[in-house]
Amino acid sequence: MTLVVHDTLQRRKVPFEPLEPGKVRMYHCGPTVYSPAHIGNMRSFLFADVLRRWLETSGYEVTQVMNITDVGHLRDDDPDHGADKMEQAARAEKLDPWQIAAKYTELFMHDLRALRFRLPQCFPRATEHIPQMIAQIERLIAKGHAYVVGHEVYYAVESFPRYGALSGNQGDDLIAGARVAVHEAKRDPRDFALWKHDPAHLMQWDSPWGRGFPGWHIECSAMSQQYLGTTFDIHTGGEDNIFPHHECEIAQAEGASDAPFVRYWMHARHLKLEGGKMSKSAGTFYTVGDLVEMGHAPEAVRFLLIRSQYRQVLNFTLDGLAEAAGSIRRLRLFEAELLERADGAAPGEPPAWVAEAVRRFDASMDDDLNMSGALDGVFTLLNEGHRHQPKGADAASALSALRRFDEVFGVLPLDASSGPDDAEVDALVNEREAARAAKNWTQADRIRDRLQEMGIELLDGRSGSRWRRL
Ligand SMILES: [Zn+2]
């Protein structure tokens, strides 16, 4: 079977073939770290995680890069001269933009771990790649794709006839669609800033055009090519990135290098919350942290965000979340049951019902990551497993199929990734032992309670305490 993916540029499903056999290089537009990511953002990040996991399960060696935008992403109503989102947050929180970036990057990493991401190998930060951006802008100027006005540089859209091919926006649509504010400095209202000048901006770098800062779009073309090469396999993002961001990335990357930029463009659709738009004022706006605080397990959030196909609009509801938690419980119980039934046996030739579930799962995943079809495969295995009551090698085959499915879903193992690591638990257990030895019972109980909150059970014995994860 071959993986087939929907390429936004060709507007159809096409067989996936990497540039280099056996290897896949992919890039995802990461967060702008000025606030906590909401679950709509997370859906698009998780789509990339599922894609990467399926490629790895299929035997590819994957290099995944996700950038961190920490400068230059201006408010959408005026992308050339509006307020920088980082600076706005800095003013609101009485911090500097670097502190804002550090704070929300850390929170983002925490969310990724809680949602059990396979972390991208590289998270380049825009502020650490200014020289690469300047170099790309210089190439664009040299090739006639960009022009300097005072201390600023603009991309000359007219010089790149393919502009608009990804989004389908053409001519006048493009102007109206971009909601561009027309600045006199621009030769064409479609042109966009590559390097900006604003003496009041808090983050500034020297450049051949004076002190200033980069535009948001140039960040991603410069950083993706830096780590993945001039041409790479897959660029993913949310559908809201298609225009103008990804359209601009293509114009920059291909304008500067004269080589194709990306072989497959894949975009996740947006998310609805309880059937409507996410809205802070209506209370329908969640971050991962909000949901965890409400008592939901992060893996249930993960499961709900990935269980429908990425090109379908997803309706996220709290009922759906409870259902997702129920599904995970059923799968974990099934896993435990199979483990017991296998009783240490090695998997044999899979019985027909296991082979059929695997076939369904694989065919669905290969069909443009059809997760709802893949989930049918998973629950076929579960239902047939209950019917057949396998033992020994058959149970072991079913168990290995289930675990292979979970390479993609990533919800089965009890919380190890987001919970405390062994060393952390050991340290607390030792601390409690010391408190007990000193007959400081309040302190010892306090530590025991804290461990319990972390999902750790203590087994007190004569030779000290052992522990296990609940
Ligand atoms: Zn980007």
C-alpha cells in the first residue's frame, strides 16, 4: 500500500513519494509565543504529530522541524505596520518581549509533552535566525523579487507570477482577500514587508537597510530551508496559514533559490467549539491548561483532537471529551486483558480477525490519514477480541496490533510522559523517608499526598518504601 495525501497546491490526493527514499523532511508552522496556544492551534500541531507518527510506523526516518515565532508576527488587521503580538503581550503583562517569549515557549513545550507529542527534532526560534533571513532577503533583492524603500524591504509580488497558486487567490481577490492596508511605500498593494523599520519596536537588529526586524513570512522560509534543505517533502500548517503566510513562503523560497520549495502542502481544517466559533467572551475558548484544570485528562484531549480526519471541521465538545476518556479506558482495559491472556507468549501468525483489523487500520491511515476509518480498525480489534477470547500467541498478536495502532494514537501507556520522572519520584520518596525517620509525620503525610496527586502509590514495607504509578 502507498500513502496518499491531499496536496493543497494540486487540490487533490496524490501518492506520497519522498525526495530521498526512506526519509521524510517536514516542517510545521509553530506557535507565536505571546499567549497560551488554544485547542484550535493544538489540533493543527497534533495533525502534524499524527502524520509524523504514521510515517515512522510505515518505516520512514522523519526529520521534523517546528518553528517558534518570537518576533515580527503583527496583528492581522495591519500585517505590515500593526502592533507586534509579542510586544502587545509584553505591555499587557509588564514584561519585556524576551520574557514573554520564554514564558510561553515553556508553556507550549509543557502542553506538547502533556499531549504526548513526539517532539520535533528542532524548534528554531525566529530571533536566533536573523542572519539567515537577512541573507534570503538579500538574494531576493539581487534577483529582482524585492525592493528597498528607505529602511524597509518589500517583496515585489508582480515579479513572481505563481503568487496566488496555493490559495487560489488571484488579482483583485488577492487584494481584497488580504485585507491589506495600502502603504504609499509599496509599489503594489499585494506586496508584503520582508524587513520592517519602526524605531519604537522593542526587538531590533542591524541589517544592510538599517536597524529593524523581519516580517513573519520570511522567518519560515529562511528557517525551514536552513534545517531541511532548499527543497523538502512536506509543509504542514493550519488552513488559516494558507494565505497569506504560506503563499508568501513559496514566493520567498522559490524566488530566492529558483528551485521547488515543498513537494506536498498539507493543511488541517479549523475547529468548532460546541458547534460554534471559539470565543473568549462566550466562555467557549480553551487552552490545554484550562481543560486539565477542569479535570480532563490530557490524553483525552489528544484523542478527541485527532480522532476525526484532519481535513474535516472538528466539533470539539465537552461531551465528546468525556466520550474520548471512555474510549481510552476501554482500550486500556483491553490491553491489560490481552496482556494477561497472552501470558508471556510470543505473537504468532495473526488470526484472521486481527489481520482484518490491521488491514482496515493501515488502509485508512494510508488514505490521507483517515483517522475515523483507522479508529474503526481499532474498535474492530476490540470487539472481535471480546468475541474470540484469544489466548497465548493469538492474544499476543492482538496485543501487538493494538500497540502498533497506538504508535499513532499515542494514548495507551499510562501517564509517563507528562507525569513526574522516576528521579523526581525517588527524590520525594527519600525526602518522605527522612521525614519519617525524624518522626515528622505531618511532613511525611504531606509528601505522601503530593505523590498521590502525581499518580504515585507508596507501598510502605519493613525495608523502606517502594512506589508504583497508579
Ligand atoms: Zn510559518
